[in-house]
Amino acid sequence: LAKQTSPNGLRFYEPAVQAELEARTELEQDLRLAIDRQEFILVYQSQVDSLGRAIGAEALIRWEHPRRGFVSPGSFIPLAEETGLIVPIGNWVLEAACEQLVIWANDENTQHLTLAVNVSAKQFQQPDFVDNVCDVLTKSSAPAHRLKLELTESTMIGKIDDIIARMLQLKALGISFSLDDFGTGYSSLQYLKRLPLDQIKIDQSFVRNLHKDMDDKAIVKTIIAMGRSLGLQVIAEGVENQEHWHYLKEQQCHAFQGYYFCKPVSATEMVQRSLAPPPIHRLIRGS
Ligand code: C2E
Ligand code: MG
Ligand code: MG
Ligand code: MG
């Protein structure tokens, strides 16, 4: 922060910093109203198997601000976490995702699709988190065994036994768990060993340069091998080109997500695209 110190030792902020603080306060106020104003939507990004067939999707939130236009989750999720607004927002996401799951479950073309939902550390740590998820599942009658919760390594800070207990309660309902952004956080291999996870998601920072960076190749290869030996499903995110996909398949990564297959789009578009036969060249490559 651009701080200055006056002769008497008092600090004051530069006008630019002041303006930034005001903008932040305004954004926070808008965020408080966004749920009631129905400004959030979910978009869906498909997750595919080694033949490029859709096996599921990840739900990603979007905020359509009345004046600012589209605000990316990267700039409002951290603010929502700091202010606690992530709790009602996260609940809205769960409700909307479960509604989508019900729609998919009622159509034989889509009933196999799983849906992954991002859960913030703060949301997961709420005392009534498990009860809330139960409520949402009951009210929506969504198939819990198609719902996957994505946690990040920041969720693992805290009492590990409590976290495990909570995960087990949700797993008993049929819900599965993925560890998002794997490799970027603080969690030790001890945690990986103890947590009742179903999937790890290789962070896109390791995938991005896979076609040219030998270190990333080594890391990705090792994560896949480790995940597989631990009996976990391994998914890679940020798959952007054919080289990424080929290398990941060669290393026997289970599932793939990225712009190479599909960008995050509306549920309708995602389904239309994943049910369309894959292009011939992809079929040949995937075989
Ligand atoms: P994430 O969960 O790791 O999601 C992956 C992000 O990578 C998404 O960004 C997605 O659009 C983007 N992405 C997917 N494929 C590619 C690719 O091939 N290349 C590149 N460069 N990017 C790709 P998005 O939608 O902007 O979301 C950013 C982050 O915001 C998410 O990271 C997640 O941490 C958070 N987020 C999004 N939706 C929610 C939500 O509903 N709840 C919570 N708590 N967090 C959310
Ligand atoms: Mg995610
Ligand atoms: Mg991620
Ligand atoms: Mg992320």
C-alpha cells in the first residue's frame, strides 16, 4: 500500500489508495445485494474421459453486475470470503447446482453426469455446513452420488479430525470429494493420506507449460502416479491443447478439463456440445 508518513508520525493514505478502499466498500455493498437481485448465474465446464466423452462438469459462478458488467470470481470470491458473504453465496451455488443435477437426472442422455461444486474453506468450516447440504439435497431431491464437492488445501488448515468427520458425514450421503488446485497449497502428504478424498485435481499451473517444461512434466507424472497408487481418481485442469492431453493420457490421468474440450458455458450449451459426436480427428486421437 502506498503509505506516507507525516512529520508527526501519523500515516495517511494517498488519494489512489482512498479511492481503492471506497471501491472495495462499494463492491462489498453490491455483493450483499447480489443474491436477492438474482445477479449470479452458474456456468458449466465439462470434464471428459480419455476418449473425450463428457463424464461430468464443474459449476463455476458468474456475477453479472448491473453497472460493472461481468465481475470474475477471482475478484469477488476473496472479498466474499473475507466478509463472510461466501456462506450465503455458497449456499445459493449449492441450490442452483442441485437444481441442475435434478434436470440432468431426469434425462437419459445426461443422467450419468456428475457435478462438481467449489466450496470455500470458510463455508466448509461453518458449524451447520453438513446440515445445510442435507437440507439442500432433501429439498431438491438431487442425486447425492452425482454431487462432488471441491475443497482446496486451505480448507485443511484447522482440526484435521473435525474435517475428516465432516467429510465422512457427507460421504455417507453419497457425496464425493475432490482436492482442487492440488500442489499449490500447504497440505502435507499426511493429510492426503488421511483425508477421505475421491479425487485430486492437478492445478492448472502445472499443466499450462506441460508441452515445454520438463519440471512440470516430472511433477505431473509424479502426482498422477501417486494419486493412482493411493486409489484416487486424478483429474487435470487447464488442459488447453493436444500436447497437454496426450501427455496426461500417456501418464494415465483419469479425467480432463480445460479450454481444449470446452470453456465454461450455460448448462444447455455444455450438454449440447458434449452429446454431439466428437470431431473425427479427436476420435482418432482418442482411440
Ligand atoms: P477453480 O475451481 O480452480 O476453477 C478453474 C478455473 O480455471 C475457472 O476459472 C475456469 O474457468 C478456469 N479454466 C478452465 N479451463 C481452463 C483452461 O484451459 N485454461 C485456463 N487458463 N483457465 C481455465 P473461474 O471460473 O474464473 O474461477 C476461478 C476460481 O474462482 C475457481 O478456481 C474457484 O476457486 C473460484 N470459484 C468459481 N466458482 C466458485 C463457486 O461457486 N464457489 C467458490 N467458493 N469458488 C468459486
Ligand atoms: Mg474448482
Ligand atoms: Mg482449480
Ligand atoms: Mg483456483
